[in-house]
Amino acid sequence: MSPLSWLLPSGKITLHHSQNNQLLLTKKASSEDGKETQVTLAELCRLATPSTCQLNPLLFNGHLQTAWTTVKNIDIPIYYKRKIFEAENAYYSGQFAIDFVVPPYETPTSDEATDKDRIFTLPSGLPARTSFFTAEEFAALPSDDNRPMLIALHGLTGGSYELYLRHALAPLVLGDGGWEACVLNARGCAQTKISSGVLFNARATWDLRQAVRWLRKTFPNRPLFGIGFSLGANILTNYLGEEGENCQLKAAVICANPWNLELTSHALQQSWLGLEVYSKTMGANLKRLFNQHAEEVSKNARLDVEAVQKVKYIHEFDSWGYPTEGAYYRDASSVDSLLAIRVPFLAINAEDDPISVKEAIPYNEFAQTPYGVLLTTSWGGHLGWFEIGGSRWFTKPAANFLNLMAKEIDLNAPFVPENKEMLYGRPVANGSANKDVDKSPKPEFDPMRRKMYMSMD
């Protein structure tokens, strides 16, 4: 042990994945011999993961790491241009904002760029380094280039301005990173007005689906990738599962996902810190967001406006029109959705996270799916992982994984599990020679139905 090891303690890093059914990825042919080789997803994630996780020793547990996320002591100069989209699905009517990363610019003064009349923006104005595309700028946005493009989803009541999100984008989009990126702001977040009674929740995949379709059409040659944080990670996981084999994203990173919302909610209510600090703070943030849009949200007949005003903790808020809080948690949880994902993904969780708690991390599910690898650290808090100097450790494996996928893997080659017959959610042969038995209904588990059902196929 180094004499200085007590000053720089290292968190334990563990990769969890299927041992007997690896996902095979095809590497791009080398310029030397022109031959393609294969690498497993687990090997790629191991290559992407730093060998040590040395965090700030003054932030020596998950609570301190999490608390430090509220300190804005680092400036990351990422600039955005915003575009408002109108939902195409009438059931989820309303508008949402996508912020596109652009080169640095002088603060504009035009009425259009600043939304002077506050048509789309709350009275307090736009976040820093954010302005609207002019009509001419947006018309020039489509491109035939093949640069990798990342779509990011923020956490509860956050937005593109969040420091953890900009920390993750910085190594990809700044300098010679070579990436394009955009952030999907949840409805009502990042200073946006809403135009209907539809807000967002942990199951809200509808705007992401429309955004991906638009990106695919607007940038036909760009490989698309996703990254989600906390609530956004849960939404992204559900989206990937819903899309399954039809997913337009090539790979994804899922950071600090709460996974099982019922377990997470229960854990938060078991301690004073969980209830009176974390749950109370998140409940207050949701209530504040709700009140900023009370006039429009009150048009949603499924929401009880008077009940919202009495909310103190997040679990008191969490029904979102479902018959019970538990029904919402069970439907919105992404723990089963991960089994339906059919593109490579890396999930990153800290086991001392006081919000996305260890008890909810789906270790067993990652042992079954070949498409995902779970990276856990024993230390890091909720979207913390602060190192000395203020950098965040989790951005390293996240950026490394995305760069390896985008630059070293042949994304046109299929992602092939070693043993397709072992893939969860697929029909399982019963091996019987009795033809009558073979024709009988076969039990299958559908991750997106979260049920075992009988199939006649």
C-alpha cells in the first residue's frame, strides 16, 4: 500500500454482466490487414473503465458526494441553441424544447433569439449560454455529415444547464472531441413554458421517441447515441426497451438510474435523511415546477391540483394520474425494461447513492442480458463522483465507452449474442418429442409487459 493511499482512498470498481452469453461486437477493419475482429461488450466496457476510482477524500461518503452537487464551483463553457417542438402524438399534446450544443457565441440581442415576448420561456428568462435558433439558423441545421451525435436526458426538474450533464458532454463536444450533441429538456424544465396539461414523469418516453425520429431524418448519416441521468436514465432505459430491435440508437450510457422506483421510494422513507432531506427536497422541486405551470397543468383532469399544494415529500406527488402511487412506480420502473434492450449499453451506479439506492440495482438482470454491462463503484453518491479539483469520475467511463462504440466498432454490423437461445424474452423450446405437447401454449416472459404469458406461436 502506498504511504499516501490513506489520503487518496479508492472506491471499489466492479463490472457486472452475463458470464455465459456475451454480446459480440465487430471492430472496424484495421488499415494494416483489412481484417475485422470481434470484441465482447464486456471487454469493451472493461477497456473503457479506469483502473481506479479515486475521489475527493473530503467527500468521503455518498451523502457528502451528493450534497456537493449543489455547489456550482466550476464553469463549463457549453453553449446551446434552442428549438421548440410540438408533439406529434395528439394524446401527449404540447410542446417541448431541445437544446443543441453549438460553438461559443456572443449573447444575442434579437427578439427572436432571446424570446423577448416570452412566448416559450418563463418570465425569469433563458438559462445562461442558451438562446433560440433564428429561423435561418434552424433551416441550416440539417446535415449529411457522419459525426456521432448524442442525445442527453437530464434528471428530475433539471435541464441542459445542469453541471453534471455539462461535465459529461464536455470531453465529447469541446476541443477535438468530434461529437455533436443535444439535450431533450423535459416539459416545463429549463425555463420552458408548457402549452398543455401534459408534464412528464418517469414513464415519459413520448418526446424522446419523437426527437430520435426527427434526428434520424435530419441527420441521416449520423450514428445516434443516448445518455441519461437519474430520472432521465430511467426514461431512456424504458425507451430502449420499448423500441427493442427497432431502436435507432446505436448504444447508450445510463447514469445513476433508480431502476426500481418502488424500492427506491421505500428506502427513502426509512431514514430521517432520506425522508426529510432527499424526499422533501425532490418533492419541493416538483411542487415548485408544478406551480410555475399551474394554469396549464390544472387543465389535466387526472391531476388533483389541491392535493399537489399539500405535497411535502416526493412520494406524495408520485401518482401522475395512476390509481395509486404503487401502480405508477411499477409501471414506470425500468428494471424489467433493460431485459428488452437490443443495443449495447453501459450502466453506471454508485452503491452508496442515497437516492438511486443499492437495493434497487438489478444485479441479477445484468447477469441475464448480453446487451448491457453494469459498472458499480462503492463510492460516489448521486451523480457525484467528485475528484480532487472538481472533475467527475463517471464522465471518464461514459465518454470512453461512447468513443469506443462510435470510433472503433462497426455499427453497420449486427450486435450478436453468443447464444441467441438464451436471450431472455425469446421463446424457450421445451425439447419434447411429443408433437401435441409442442403445439401447446408456451410460457414466455415479455419484459415490457412485465408478465409471463402464454404464447400460441
